[in-house]
Amino acid sequence: MVFIKVGYHQGKLLFFFICYQECQWFNCLLYHIRHSLQILERCVLGGSPAIPTSLAPVVDALQEEVVPGDWLHPDCQPSPHRLASWLKGIDDRQDMFLFLRR
């Protein structure tokens, strides 16, 4: 890990830049999750027996109650968390962003 000495204002700007990047990634993730689930919902409610092949890994992971690989941060290893604890972490992250927004 590399530490760089910066002034107070530079450090504050760096902190906000990192938070902005994380928030941007988080928004993209939520869009991707919502989009995947909407497609799956249409397939199930529409009575379509065919699930798009691109969503097969998502369906398999959800059936096993694990986090789909497509839903993980690109820098993360496969999640050891079960789906419920991962969703709790997502909820906690949202709370953090809401707190920082104040």
C-alpha cells in the first residue's frame, strides 16, 4: 500500500473523488441488477420457458443463493458471502452514501 502525503484540501478532494467513483460504480451495478431481474421477471411472468443464455449464470447463482459473478465489483474475487449477507452489505453501502450526501 502506498501512502501519499497531501494537504487537507487535496485530501478532501481526493476523498470526494473516490466516493464519486464508488457511487458511480454502485449506480451502474444497481442498474445492471435491476435490468437482469426485469428480464427474468418478464420471462417468468410471461410464461416463456426460455431464459436468455446470457442470464443463465445469474439464474444458477440465484438458485444456489449465492451472488452472481456479474454483480460483483470487477476488482473482487468471487464472493464468499451468501446472497442475503451480500444484499445486507449493499444496503449498508447505500446508507453510507446517503449519510455522506448530507
